Amino acid sequence: MAERIAILGSTGSIGSQALDVISMFPERFSVEVLVAGNNFEILASQARKFNPDVVVIGNTDHYQQLKESLRDTSIKVYAGSDAIDQVVASSTVDIVLASIVGYSGLRSTVSAIKAGKKIALANKETLVVAGEIIGKLTRQSGSRILPVDSEHSAILQCLAGEMGNQVEHISLTASGGPFLNYSFEKLHNITPKQALMHPNWDMGSKITIDSASLMNKGLEIIEAKWLFDLTPEQIKVVIHPQSIIHSFVHFTDGSVKAQLGIPDMRVPILYALTYPDRLTTDLPRLDLLKHHSLTFSEPDVKKFRNLALAYDALREGGNMPCILNAANEIAVNSFLSEKISFTQMPDVVEHAMTITEFSASPDMEFLEISDKSARDNAKNYITKQLHKR
């Protein structure tokens, strides 16, 4: 029987590529649920192609338009966050691909975990914001989280067959983004249009900006801690502009394992859906003869301060990663709307981390309070301080 999949964030980059993967294996997968935030037109088009049992639009303002566009089908149409929580916990769903970007994807992922679903996790913020709580919930429900991020998928693949063998540390690779070799002065004048042109990966705007500022790697550091039970000192970052090696695992005997491949998110998406199996595909292959030089360097945390701030948040623990994430979402949106410069984004994050109330052991309710407070603090800082400069 085909495994029934719910895709949260189906109209985004990861969701769209997941549907491409699923279409390759109609005998293995079926689309049960499609969820989108605002783009009801693309959602309706996807629904007509994949014929899910249910579609949900997060923004209730678009409910009537979506329902009308699918009126001649038998597809059930719902709207709102409560509906999303209910459908992901449905007994008709086997796998939940969680790819809603940002803090807004946390609630639905938690609902799926509580229901004991297998989670293909593309929403970094779930573990960044609530890693310790998520760990407890998965142990209670029997849910399994499998990473979709290419770097974490690479670590998972390198650990296959290594049960009981001690890991010294891991190295998460980062392309360095389009501004790797820019001076700090040149970084200050970067436009959103320039920052949205990633050299290797095709991603949504939020993740692309995070990649350019290295915050994306900072979030991945925190995520790796919870996925693989590592200390901050065991998680390193190496700049690898070619994006061919997706990450390394270093073992205590001196051995190092790496996972290689061309930059194509469909490979880690498929692996998360089929783990531990590998299915044969016609996806493009890596030809090492065409890649004569693979280079590596240390990240410049003075120039790209977001990475240092992420390490600070990880070491601090508690609700600090939640504060980091919330402030960064405000900073990215403000940069995209040209309210602040590229180099002011870490200023916003650092300010929120400094003044937002800290808790060493927050529950979900306090994390929600922290998220709102950090966003408010970030917005106030942008309005009252950065606009004056």
C-alpha cells in the first residue's frame, strides 16, 4: 500500500520539489493532504494534479476562493491553523513533510509529533525553538523525525552503520552565499535583489537571505544539536563554496565520512521519505571529473555575525534560540522591505537577545511569549534606533 503523505507548505520550494519526487513513485506514495499559507491558486493547481483527500489554506481569508476553485472535485477544503492541526493528526496520514517556513510551522509539526507520525522535517525552527520539548514529545509518542536539510541528511547518511561508534565532531558545510568574499563595507550596501540570488541552491526568499547572512547555518547548528545529541563544541562549520560535500562526520579513531552530491534538494527529500531505503531515480548524477577543485575555509564570524550569535544562543540554551529565531525573522522581513541594511540584521538579533526575558527551562507557553516579546523588541529597535542612523 502506498504511504499517504501530508505536505505542510506545499506551494513553497521544498513542498514543490517534494511533489516532484512523489510523482516519480506513484506506487510508493500518495498525496493525502496539501497545506499552504496564502497561495490558494497554486494550491488549487496542485490539488487538481495530485487529487488529495484534503487541502487546507492557512489564511482563512482565501477559503472561499479556494473552495470555489475546487467546487467540481471531491476534495475537502478547510482553512485555519486548527484545521491544519487536525488533518496532520488524522489516521489516514502516514508521513508528514513539515516545510512551512519559520515559527509558524511549529504548531502543526508538534500536532503531527503528538499523533506519532513519521516526520520529514524541513522546518528548522521546530528544533531551534523547542528542541528539548520536541525530544520529549517524540519519545512519548513514538514519532520519528528525519531531516530534510541537505546537511543534516548528509550527517544521517554518514552515521548509517555506525551504531556504537563514537563521534568526535561533525562539520556542517556552508556555501558562504553570494557575498563570501565581500568586505564588510561592501556588505552594507547589498540590496535584497542581490541577496536573493544564491549561487548554488534554489530556495525561498527567507532561507536564501538566511543563507547569505549565514544565519541559516546558525539555525542548522542548533538543529544538529537536537537531531544528533551533540554539544556545541562538537558542531563545526566549514565554508565549501562548491556545495558538493554536504557535511562530514569525524570519528574518534581519526576517520572522516562525507556525503557528496550535486546541489539538488530532491535527493534528501526522497531519503527522508524512504529512510533507510534508497530508491532508484533518474536525478542528475555527480561527475567528479567535472569538479577539479573542492575548497574549504573557516567562516568569518566577525563579518557574518549571525553565525556567532547562533553559537551564543546554543550555549545559553533555554529560550535563547527562540529569541534568536524570532528576531531574525523580523530582521529578514525588514531587510527585504528595505527598512534596514544587510549588515544591520545581526544588530537587530543581538539587541533582542540582550533585552528579552530569559528562561533556562521554558514550556511551550513561555516560548510563545518569548517569540512575541522578541519580535516586539526587534521591531521597536528598528523603528527607534536604526531608522535614526
